[in-house]
Amino acid sequence: MNRNKKKYLLCATWLLGLMILSGCANKSQKPAERMFPMVTVPTVYTDPAARAEYLTMHYWDLFNFTDTAFVGSAAGVTEQALANYLSILPYTSYQVICRGLTHVMEEAEKHEAMYAFISTQMERYLFDLNSPMRNEEFFIPVLEQMVASERLNEPRKTRPKQLLSQLQKNRPSTLAANIRYALASGAKSSLHDLKTDFTLILFHNLDCGSCRELTGQIKNSQAITEMQKRRRLTVLSLYPGQDVDTWKKYLSEMPSSWINGYDCDGEIYGQERYVLRVIPTLYLIDRNHQVLMKDVPFNYVEYFMNNVLNPPTQSNQ
């Protein structure tokens, strides 16, 4: 996944330079029966952020959403255009992103086949676990539009409603759902009892290679170690299953400086307090138990911690 994310970042940087800084069309595309009509960014927009905002709202202005060739013989053209569009979004504000994605979905409603195609590709790029562009926050406005759309009847809205309900749990800037956990000693506590500036929650499984790899990354991180020494960070490793005896056998592999517990009341899976689509999963919570980061790669957390330890100054910005 890390390799895929690096690939995505390189691709996104290339697209930003191509589309936002220069405003040029994709000239490498092979001749086809249908070509995506790229808009030209007005020269008045010279700032990269302003260009990104313009493209977010106007990227599809010249596209014919009723031309079914774009979901048939030229479906690849449409998919590539959508992938390029999604690569622009991280360079503008979330408010603009929501408006842009909602606009695209509303335009796609002009034809049933186009709406089905765009909806499917949005899910593939923004929600699929193997997608380097996976971003639940970006997918939420897409699902909200689908739930409100007159293009879908109630039975076809069932899945969007279910996914939306899942994604709205424990979003960044919201209060993290409390979890009661037990330690190997039998003592019990809860997430909301923790009072350090930050809590890093590691949801992990038992015999899980990826879990061991991530545990090693956290354990060997100088930033994490330093934040723990300063008593500003608690690392809470939580096993969400019920095989407690086997869990105890693996405790020797977990750092003693962490709080290592298990979901004693079955709240994670049984009550769906947290929807864990992949294991391991990381959450970062602040002192007030607000979610700062949800299901993010560890390098994001480490970068954040390094900035807490060494705040950027005006001179090096």
C-alpha cells in the first residue's frame, strides 16, 4: 500500500504540474473515437490553488454526459478523465471538493448509463481498499448525492445509505466513540479515560504480518518514542476480537510502554462502534478525544508528531 501511495503522489504531482500550473490538455492520449474535451483555465488564475479550485468546479464543463459512447467504446477515456480529476482534488479545500463532486454526480444524472458508470468508478477509486486514491472523506459527498438522487429508486439507495452510515462514524474532527477495554491483568478502562495530548490507537489482529510490520514501525519511531517520554502520547493497541487466550500469547511481542488491551464488551464488531475495513488500522485522537486522523498510513502520523516536536517556523516555511 505504501508503494501504491508513493506512485499516486508522483502521479498527482505530475498532473498538478500539467493541469494546474500550465493548464495544458493531456496530449499523450492516443487518438480515439472520443476524446475528453479539456477546459482551459483562464489566465487570471495564476495561483496553483486557484487553478485547482477552478478545475474542480469546471473540469467537466465541455463533457457530454449524454453521449453513451463515453460509457461504451470510449469508457476508458471517461475513466482516465475521472482519475485525472480526482488527482486535482487534494490541492483545494474540502468545501470546494464537496461542491465539485456533487456537481459531477448531478451532471451524470442526465443519462442513466452515465450515472451508473460514474457512480461505479467513484466507488472504485475512492472506496476500494486497493485504490491508491482511496479517500473516504471524498466519497462521502458522492454517497450523499446518490442517497438524495431521483435517478435511484429506494432499493438502489440501500447500499449508498449503508456505506454512508459506516463512513460517517468517527470522522476527523468528530468525537471518537468510546471503547471499553480490558488488560491481561483483568483491569478495565476506556478510551475516554486517557488524558494525554494525543492517543494513537492501533487496531490489530493476532497472527497478522502487516500488524507486526506496523507495530515495528511505531516501536522504532523516534518521534513516537520522544512523545511518549514527554508524556504527551499514549499508544493504545486494541485487539477487536474475542480470542483472548491467543491474544495473551502475543502480548510479549507488544512494547510494554503501550497500553495493550482487547475489546472486552465486543463493542467494535458487535456494536460497530468502529468500522474496521482493514487490519491493522490507525486512528489519532487528541486530548478531548476528537479524531485527528482516521485509517491513515503511519508516515502521516509520524510527520504530524515531528511537527508537534519541532513546530515549523516562519523562517523555514
